[in-house]
Amino acid sequence: MEKLSIIKIGGNIIEDETSLNSFLKLFSKLEGKKILVHGGGKRATHISSKLGIESKLINGRRITDKETLEVITMVYGGLVNKNIVAKLQALQIDAIGLTGADINSIQSEKRPVKEIDFGFVGDVKKVASNSIDKLMKADFTPVFCAITHDGNGQLLNTNADTIASTIAVGMSKIYDTSIYYCFELNGVLSDFNDKNSVIKQIDSKTYQKLLKDNIITDGMIPKIDNCFDALNNGVSKVHIGNTAMLTKENENFTTITL
């Protein structure tokens, strides 16, 4: 099977122009088929503040009311996405910016209200792998922002890590698929105060011990849960680290295995 790399980048890379430019150069040099997935939460929070719209977060997850959804659509689907696409064109990558609504690529359902009403937040239900593959077979490089739709005209704010893993699962039926979760740290750390204390490999047994010992906490938990879900559903490899892991020289990152 032909190889496919799916790379997800987070807010700190997007916010810093130098970091973003450096990452996109690495991304442009990656061999083979590739898909980029990005968030933009920090930029959305900043723009919301300038517009006088209060950002509400519970346990690190954004509450998306109607006004917030409008800001997210403008920021994720417009400002951030098109800026990345333009920079990739300058690097001779024929990129195409997408939400999940485009070519009906990612359908979600609005998250049910339980203890918390998250508002217009989507949980992914279906990825149109064949439609995405048509773009790649035409030599386009998809760049997905963290917005999906419900199939009935409603856009939904959707976790970018989840989008990356569900696209990877869908595409694994067609390609030998790997995911790279890029953020500012070198990988999953055994000691948060020591940036070089990278745990090189985490399997399901190790993960349970790390959870029990409170070494893995907060936002890293759903990220790693997504990793195991992807591996259990056809994805070949999942890595977590900074952008340097996209180079062949760097081996200081975390690999998740079953």
C-alpha cells in the first residue's frame, strides 16, 4: 500500500509565524501523500476578545455558542486555513483548504447535552475517504481546519486531534497511514519540568500505569485516547512530538503502540 502521512498541528505552532514557517518547510519536503489538520483555538480566543465575545472553556474544552461558532468559522476556516494554504503554495505544494462540509468530507453529530452543554460541538460520525482520495489522486494536498458539519446545513466545532485520527482511520482502508501529532514539546514527558524526559514508547499497559501515577493528565489524555483508537482501527503508526520528528535525523519523540 502507498504511504500516507497525516500531520496535526496545534495552537502554539500556528500562533508563532517563525514556528509555522519552519514547520511548513518541513511539511513541504515530506515525501509521499500527506494531509494537514490544524486547530486555531488561541487565535479564536484572541479574536473573540477583540470582538467583545467571552470565550468559555470547561476542562480545556470550548463551549461553542452561536456567536463563538461564527468566530471559529471565520478564524479556523478563513484566517488560519487560508494563511496556511497560501504559505504552502509559495513552497510549491498545491494545497486545498477544507472544512468537513467541503465535498461532504467529514460529517458529525451535535454532541448530546449531558452534565455540560458544549453547544455547537460535533462528534465525528463519517469520513468520506474516497472523496478525499480523489483530491490526493489529483495531486492536491488537503488542509483541514477543525470544523465539520451535520449534513443538515449546520457547521460544528470539532476537536482537531479527533479529526486527524478519524481521517487517518478512514484513509487506512486505502493507504498505509501514519499520524504525527505536532506540538511544542519533544513528546510525552515523564517529568513536565524536564523537557528532555521524553517517553519514547507508550503501549496500552504503560499508558494505564502513567495514568495511575498522574504522569499523563488533562489534555494529553484525550490525545492519547485518540491515538489508541486510531491504532485499533487500521492506522499503522502514531507519533507525538515537536515538528523536528518530521525529519529523518530526529528520534526524540513518542511513539504510541498497542
